[in-house]
Amino acid sequence: MDSSQPPAGTLTSELVASLQSLLGTVIVAIFVITFIVQAFQIPSESMENTLLVGDYLLVNKLCYGGGFADHLMPYQKIEHGDIIVFHYPVDPTQHFVKRVIGLPGDRLRLVEKKVWINGKPVDEPYVRFLEPPNNMFRDNFPRTDIPAFGLEGKWWLEMRKLVEDGELIVPEGHYFVMGDNRDNSQDSRYWGFVPRENIIGRPLVIYWSVRDWDHHRMGTLQGRLYHIAYGITHLFQITRWNRTLRLVH
């Protein structure tokens, strides 16, 4: 017998210890993903230039509390200007990211794109405008006399009941959100409020950001495989290094 080989019992103990360590790591990872943070990819241009298509975020799911978190630590209140990730009220299987504009009880209106809350104009240095103010519904919200393209019918009926003296009153337990790319954002103006229970959390950091590359090839399986291979082999070229590991404000 080769005396240099460790005893079978030692090998078994080392294997068990390795499996326990791996299992512990998996459990911690599942716990973190389930309760603490969630990865999220920016799918549209609605939050430019704050967030760009190709930004990958880590979302803090504990900051606003709700259920599990309430028993462990104090949580933040949702404030004006917070960026939030939430379940899209029209289709909760989709995740959206927008900025909070109106809180419960607020009286809100837009006048030639300028947001007014409770009779006072709001300073919004993060907003991007692309077009002159010529869309009466979008830029002078709320308008109960003219519908808009892309407007949810249910919201059109609900909104008209919540407008008083030309101002939209945000009901309790709900939030009014808009994209920073104000002229190119399907947001609360078009589909309504975000219920509190739909809010997942607040983005923490852009952990990776990648510029667009060769999406015209994505229509076929061969094209998708090429797309993935190109991304792997050109990782340094397609990464936006100036945005990677940037905190989200």
C-alpha cells in the first residue's frame, strides 16, 4: 500500500467540508439575491442621461423596507427625486425604473414641461428635453380634454376623477413617476400611479455598463451566438469604463 496517500477517512472529511463550504456560499448568495440586492438591466432610453441602455444595476431591496426588512432595521421613506425599480402596474411581470415625482397627497401638474408640486416649481437638473413643448398632453399634464397616443384607457378614466383645479391629486399608497428623458418616456402620465407594494427598491450602483454592438444580427440563433462570442472576445472594447462602478443618484 502506498503510505503517501492520505487515509480514506481524511479524503471523505475534506470532501464533506468542501461541499459544506460550497453549500454555505450558495445559501448566502440566494439570501442576498432574494432579500438584499437584485441585478437589473436598463432596457430603454427613458432615463437618459442618468441611466443608459446597457447599464447593469444592483438594486437595494431593503432600503424602503416592506415585510422582511421591517423587523431588522429602520428603512428610508420614499422621497421626491428618488430613482426606483418597480413592477410595472399594467404588467407586473415587467420591471421598470423611473424617478419619483409625486408622493401621496401631492397636487401635481406640468406647465410647458415644468413640474409643479403643491403650487411650487420643482428644480430638476437631471431632466433631459429633446423637443419643443408642442405635445399638449405630455407637456401640460394633466389634460382631461385631450387623450394621447399610448394612453391606457383605464388610466384615462381614473385620472379624470383625480384632477382638481388643473392639478392631479396623488392618492394614498401611490406614487407618480416619470423618466428623466422626459420627452421619450412612457410613465405615470400614460399609465398611472405606482402602488407602494409594487416598489422593489432603489438602484445602488452601475456595476457594469456596455455600449451597443451588432444587435442587427440578433434575429437568428446563429446571430445570437455570434453576438455573445463577440461580446466575450471584445469585452474591454464594449465596456463603458467611465460608467462602470458608478453610484446611481
